[in-house]
Amino acid sequence: MYSSPAGAAAFADDPLRMQLGFAKVVALLLPGYWLTRFVLFGNDAAAARRVEWPAAGLWSVIFLLGAGQAYWGLFGSSWSQLLSVTDEATAGAINASVSLIGSVLGIYLMAWGVAWAVGNASIGPLQSIRIMQGSFWRAVVLVIASALPLMALHYALGYAAIHFGASAFDWALMILDSIVTGFLALTVTAGSVAAARYAAEKSEASLLPNGHNG
């Protein structure tokens, strides 16, 4: 995959590569539980480490939704295919529109995912939309700012491995990339938590369950 441009092209759609890509996405989702709890419980490491109920069960629902979305994106049919649209321009417009709607909905549902990681079942999708509606654009900026720098470095390391250097150099770049991707999992979650926390404070709502102080 990373030995040369020809290798990258040959293995771009390889089934094993796709399966490993899905595993990577799942791994990126997992730290969200602990980091969210660490931030919302006032940087309390002990609270972050606890796997407690109902928080673990509630967050598992959020995790499965995220994993399911990733699986569909990698292995499922596009909306244009489901609708049997054959015109290339129309198909592109449909897929782009669905992607945009999904991204917008993801912003509005941020408070839901964050609250459930700390066991606050009182905030569901509708409550999350109410909380986030006045802070939408701030959330967009935070999401982009939390993902873009390390995402750019992640792609740059992959590009360098494909186009430059010998095998040993590729391995060194991949090790570095794995570290970058690990931090990317944290920054992406941190951006969502920061956006949801600001929106909750602005709307005078609490992301924490009853009995906890924010």
C-alpha cells in the first residue's frame, strides 16, 4: 500500500485494507468515553476511568451508532445507488446532499453524545438539538479546528510514505502516523465536548446527570 504510488492504487479498494480501515475508525471512537468524562468531571482522572452504569450503557449506544455509520460508509451502498440513480451528476448531488445533512445533524446531536458518556439520559436527540441550535457555527469552527491540523499531518505522512523513501523510511513514517492518529482521536472528541459544553452553558442546561455539579 505504501511502497509506491502503484501499490497505493492497487490496494486502494483491497478488502483487507477496508477492514483495517474500519478497525481504525472503531479505535478512534473508543477514547471518546474516557476523554469526555475526564473533561466534564473537572479533569478527574478517577471519574474518567470508571466504567459505570448507566453511562457505559448509554455511551455504548452512541458508539454503536458511530461504528454503524462508519461501516455503512465503507461497505454500504450510496444513496444514489439505493435510489437507482444512474446519471452521474444527479448521483453526485444526491450523495453530497446526504453527506451535508449528516454533518449538520451530527453537530446538532453533539450534546446528546456528550451527555450520555457521563450518564445523563435526560438529554436525547431533541433536547440536544435545542441545546446546540444557538451555537451551531461555533461548534462547526471547533470541530474543524480540532480535526484539521492533525488530519492534515496524517495525510501528509501517508503521502510521504507512498511517494518518498525506502521501506525502512515507510515504517518510521507509519509509526509516527499511528501516534498522530492516536492524538487525533483525542482532539476530535475534545472539540465536540468543548462545543457541547459551551452550548449547554449558553442555553443554561447541564450535560451532567443529577447530583453532579458542572
